[in-house]
Amino acid sequence: MTYDGPMSSVRGADPIGAIDSTEMRILHALATTGSLTAAAASLGLSQPAVSQRIKRVETRLSVPLIERQGRGIRLTTAGVILAEHARTVVAEIDAALAAIDDLRGERGGSLRLVGFPSASATIVPAIMRGLEAEAPEVSLQYREAEPPAAIAMLRDGEVDCALIFDYEGAAELPAGSVFTPLWRETVSLVVGEARAEGLETAHLADYAAEHWIAGCEKCRGHLLTAAAESGFEPEIIQETDNVPAMLAMAAVGGAVALVPGLALAAARTLPDDAVALPLDPPRYRTIGLVSMDTANESPQVRLCKRLIARIDGTAWGLETAE
């Protein structure tokens, strides 16, 4: 940095706004790094911008704050004094901003989440573990509901975000909301052991004459769609969204069922007389998070997305959604 001439040693009354928080941060960074380039990089500013800010403060205060030393710079006595106070000021500003974040819900308040049953036994406990590690002062208010009801709760403002599943883009989202895909899971055909003997995969058309077990509203809709694409209408004789019950019924051999991978993972084990066969061609279900699409995303939604992004879905056979 060059100077046009000696600076006046006479100061008038203290000017209002002689130095602002950004300039205090710059002085703190200069004291910490000892370099204009490094200080600028640490603050996300350009070196000319940092030099100009320092020059303006020197002009306002009528005292030099930095001087050349070889190829680098060092703080003058006045610069050191300001930098020492800047350390305290910067710490206090950061503490104030952190306190405001607390009020906004990042590390305080509650996260209101709704999710579907098989997520309750898998993904939601993982969210709770992340919450305990990252934001222990935030309480999780969790409710369980299938996707149509969960989306209605989000629309009505009862929850901050909804963990849902979606078959082939069939989800009906409320206006002003956004769906963030998280994972993809495969759907299997669960049949009695005798019916699966010698098979490694299942073609739905081969089961057109079977009795079927249907799950929740969306799962039933997927079954009807998949069967229609395979050229038949399934004879549904049992309906339950209780996956362990569905697996037990299929194990008896009187009916078959389409069951998503996460539901199988939540059940942990299949009954002894049941087999889960991958479909050929494969069918998938997408798991994602629905939140309201606003200009300023709420801290609760940001926190939930951050926690979910750190979850390894491979433990339940999930693939990252593209």
C-alpha cells in the first residue's frame, strides 16, 4: 500500500461511523494472518477491496493503520490497538448472531416433522441421533401419517416438513411447496416360500391369478398401476398397511404382496415361510422431503435437510436419488 503524503496527527471530534463491523473484521484478520491477501481470502473479499477499506478508515481516523514491511505489511501501533479491540467486537457480534439463530430455531425451539410408518423405524431415529449431536436444544415433534395426510398437514401449517414416498411421480403436492428427492428404493414381491421355489426374480404377469394383499392408499394405487401395465387386474382380498401383518399373511401362501425395500428393512426379518423376490423389470419408490418453497427457507427446514443429508441410506438398501 502506498501513501500520498504524511497524514495529519490532529483529529477532530470522534466521527460517527468512523469504523464499522466489516472493517473491524478486516483488522482482526490482518492481525491473525499478517497478510492482505490472506485476510481478504478469509473474509471472502478481494485484496483491493480490503486495501480500500483500510485506506478509508485511515482517512477517517487521520492515522495510519498498516505499513509496509519487506514484501508484506504489518500493523502500526494504532492498527494493533484497533485489532485488539476488534477481536472482542467480532466475538461479541458473532455471539449476537448465534443468539439470533437460536431464536430462529437453528439451535433452539422445535422441528415439526411428519413421516410414513416405515420411515418411523429407520430414517426418523437417524434424524434424532443427528439432532442430539448437532442441535440438542431443538426438540423433535414427530407425527406419523401416510403421504396424502402428511402433505395436508404441511399445507395447513401443522408441520415444518413432510417425509413422504412417491411412486413414479404420482405425488400431488400443495401449491407453493417443493419436493426434494432423497433416496430410491426397490419394490419386491413377497410370496410364500413354496411359490418362490427356484426363482430369483418375479414377473408380475406370472402372478395374475394370485390373490393380492394391498397396503395404504398410495401403495394400492401403485399395485393397480403395476398390474395394469402387466396386463391384468389384481384380485385384492386383504388390505392392511401393517407391514409385519402383510408379510405374515404372504408367508402363509394364500396371497402375495408388493413391498418396498424400506418397509422390509423396518420389519428387520421376513417370516420363515416368506421370500422377497426382486421384480423384473424392476419398480421403484422415491423417498423425499416436502417443504414450503419460500424466499427465506425456515431454519427448521434447513436443519432438517442438513441432518437428512448426512444419513447413509445404504444401511436400509436405499440408493441416493438422482
